[in-house]
Amino acid sequence: MTRTREKGPWSVERRLEFIDFKLFWEGRVNRSDLVDYFGVSVPQASADLAQYQELAPANAVYDKNRKTYVAGEKFKPVFFAPSADRYLAQLRLIESGLLREEEAWAVRMPAYSIVPILRRHIDASTLRGILVAIRARAALHVRYQSMSRPQPQRRWISPHALGFDGFRWHARAWCHSRERFADFVLARFLDVGETRTSTINPADDIGWQREITLRFAPHPDLKGGKRKAIELDYDMKDGVAAIKTRVCLSYYLERQFGLDAEAPAGKGERQQIVLINREELEAARKAVRDACATGDGLREEY
């Protein structure tokens, strides 16, 4: 499927980056790749490849037998920084239906399969309404189904940001009913209505504004190769992996790894990692609670 040709002064650089990408990840590139993806003419594709060879000598060598350009023996990317995360993200987007194969730069993809997840439906009009309120610094009248009440309730919230806990998107907002900042799961909004002027200042959301670095290490039960494998899994340096997050999101990060207070202690091969700066985390949470006039400013709105 031919894409509409890109516009703007950056389009040539984008095509040169595309050539770099194809040579690095797939080892070859030809004019038809540029024609099919960007919708440029064959002469323009030839000009792009010629310009690439001028700017990155020896990176692309024409193979007469295969009738394509292949990566040279001393190939080094010039126009992009190779990222395994970016490449694998394309596979995830394709699998989830958010990216069509013809839109992906990675065309010669390997066989792959991704464990599916249960998707939470988020209504586009709900998201739009929340975004409008965030940009306008306004209060929004919503109908929301919490876990703490059997029936949905109408309330005013003043959203100021979006958050993702690894599984769910939520709106970070001041709840005018409970007079505290909380997380509202986007899938639980039944409708969003009118807006009004809000005097809530996002800077007062201490749990959101303050950050904490969580430090993880292999479970002490793991020894030898098992410990080394976990260090490689999480790209640990000197046996420690550090992740910075907002204090109000720290509960979700713990939950992802089964390290939250409610989780039962697991054996090494099951739990694999442990949090090694628990005292520092609890001190940060206490500081947030002490700074909040009402509520703790941390837990999600159930």
C-alpha cells in the first residue's frame, strides 16, 4: 500500500534515516522500499540512495546479482541510533492492531508471537473530554464507576495529567467530592459532561510532583547462573537496577513485580527480584502524606 508522500523540510532526512534503518536491521534496501513507503518517484528514490552513499561512504554497496543495496562490511549507522526497544515495539504495535504492516519500517520481520493481554476499552470521547479539561485547567463533571461503591456516581474532578500503570491508563485529578488527588481509571468513566473554571493547581499534587528511585536486586535465594541471568534480564549494574518514578505511581511499579505489601513473599525462582530501598520509599510516601491536607495523595480511586 502506497503512503502519501511526506511533506516538510525534514522529509529527506527521514528517508535517509529509513535507509539507515533498513541496512542495519535487514541488511539491504532498494528503491522500491522508498517508493512503496514514502510514495516518492523512482528517480527521487535513486537520488536519495545516491545522497546516502555520498554522506555515508561504504555503508551501502550495490549487489548486482541481487539487484539491491546491501550493508557494507564496515557499516555504521549515521542517521539513527539503533534501538532494540524501537524495533520490538513495532512488532507489538502490529500484533495489537495499532500499526499496519505496510506502515512499519521493519518489513522482513521474523516469525513472532506475543502473549495477548486483556484490553481495557477507553471511549475516544471520554479521553477527548479529559484532554480538553487538562489543557484548559478546568473542572470536569463526570459519571464514574469506582470499586468502592455499587453504583456509578457523578462528581467533579480537575484532571491535570494522564498516567499509565503498565496495564491501565488513568487520569490524575483532584476529586472535588473527596477533596484529594487520586487516579481515575479511564475505562471506568461512563460519561463526561460540562466543564467549569477550576482553581486547583497541579503543583499542589505532591504525590505526582515528587519522584523516587526504586532499586531492585536479584532475590537473595538466587545464586550463580540464576543470579547472573536475572542481572542480564533487567540490565543491572553491579547487581542493581534503578527505576525512577513518581511517588504516587510507585505502588503500581511494586505491583508489576509482585512486591507490594499485600503480596506474599515468594521464593527466588518465582519472585526473582526484591526491592532493596524499602525504607527510602516508605519515607518518601510518608513525606507526601504529611504534605497533603486531606487523604494521602497516593492511592488510586477505587
